Amino acid sequence: MVENRRYRNILAYLVLAVGVVIVAFPVYLAILASTFDAATIINGNMPLVPGDQAAINYSRTLFVGASRTSREPVGLMMMNSFIMAMGIAVGKIFISVLSAYAVVYFRFPFRKTAFWVIFITLMLPVEVRIYPTYKIVADLGLLDTYTGLILPLIASATGTLLFRQFFMTIPDELLEASKIDGAGPFRFFKDTLIPLSITTIAALFVIQFIYGWNQYLWPLLITTKSSMQTIVIGIKKMITTQDALTEWQIAMTTAVLAMLPPVLVVVFMQRLFVKGLVETEK
């Protein structure tokens, strides 16, 4: 029995190791490519050890940009993506926690209907309502603005559902105790619900930050100025149909830089993220 368990553990670790190699090897190749010049990458003779062009490639990518395609520095693209991702994450959390609070703790006509109307919007992502959304943003003069990038994407039925399910697990005795203490709705929300929701907020923040950071279609539609393009659009513009025109060392450096903010967010918020997803009782 012990032997069988050991073999099962070895098999499990072997499968995990193979999976890690499959996932991590392309990332390793991108990191390697960011340390060589374009000729080494195009010739297909790139060694599996880092080169000596890393400092040049990263400094040029961050502060100068590609000379043949996107001429904006990647540092500016990263700032645009960061502002957009932060705005979407914070906006979704703010709207979701307020709407869930209203649905759970306030009694008003068609309360459940309102929740299901919010929930049904899960079937209407931005790709489905792209034309009317673009028309409204254009009529309001929000093209090439951070407001136009963020505002149409901050409503979140997923966040509302997540907070609603969490609020329903909070004992009614806490609400009664707050009323006895003289706390109004806002004080109960601020002093009781928000502190208890920290892990849920963290989990939703990680998910929505990555969602906002990886946005491609919406920024592509509403940004016409190079100074407003995000890093995902920048990577697409750097990769042309002709390999001879693609500065692969800059494209790979940009791809590596694009991975850093989401990875850092997940790493630093990992504990809260996991707790927010798995905890059902507080």
C-alpha cells in the first residue's frame, strides 16, 4: 500500500513537471530572445543560454521603442495599460460591492428581478455590444481618453454575484448588533462588511486587473493616437507579416515586460487571492 502511494506520488510529480516544462519553456525562450540581437533570432541559431544584449534591448524598448513599426516607447504603453487595468479593477470592485450590498441588505420591489437582470448581462460581453458602446463613447467625445478605455468595462455581473454570495454567508446577528450600536447602513457597510470582504476584494482585484491588462479589442477600436495605445496593441503592431521587418528582440522584450505586472500582482496577492476564492465562511 505504501509502495503504491509512493508510485502514485512519483507519477503525479512527473506529470506536474512535464506540465511546468510545457508552459514555462516558451516563456524561457522569450526571455532568451530578449537578450540577443535580431540577426541571431532570425537565423534560428539562438543558443539556450542568455546573450549579452539584454541591457541594450530593455533600455531601448522602455525608452525609445521599435523604429520600424510602433514608434512609442514601451514604458508609455505599460503606463497606459496599468492605468486602464487599475481603473477597470477598482471600478468593477466599487460597483459590484455596492450593487451586491443593495441586493442583499435592502428590501425594495423587484429586488430579485434586479439581481437576475444584472446576472443576465454575463451573456452580453463587450464584444457583443461593441457597436452601440463605441457609438456612445464616440458621441461623448471619449475616444483616445482613459475614461473611454475604462468606463464601458467597469460593470461586472461576476463581481456582483461573488459579493452577493459572500454577503449571504454573513450572520444576521452582525447586522442586528450594528443596529443596536446605532450604526446606520453606511457605517455597517464601512465598518463591518468591508473589513470582512478584504479577501474577496483581493481575489476579484487580481482577476479584474489581469482582465483589464490583457484587453485588446476595445483599446484597438477607440485609440487612434500612438500615445494612447496599450502594450498588447504594441506587441501586435511590432510583429509584421514579413520577418525581415520585425525587430524580434524588441518584440520579445516587450512580451517579457508585458508579463511582469500581472505576475507581480498574482505573486504579491496570492495568499489573499486563494483565501478569497476558497473561503465560504467568515
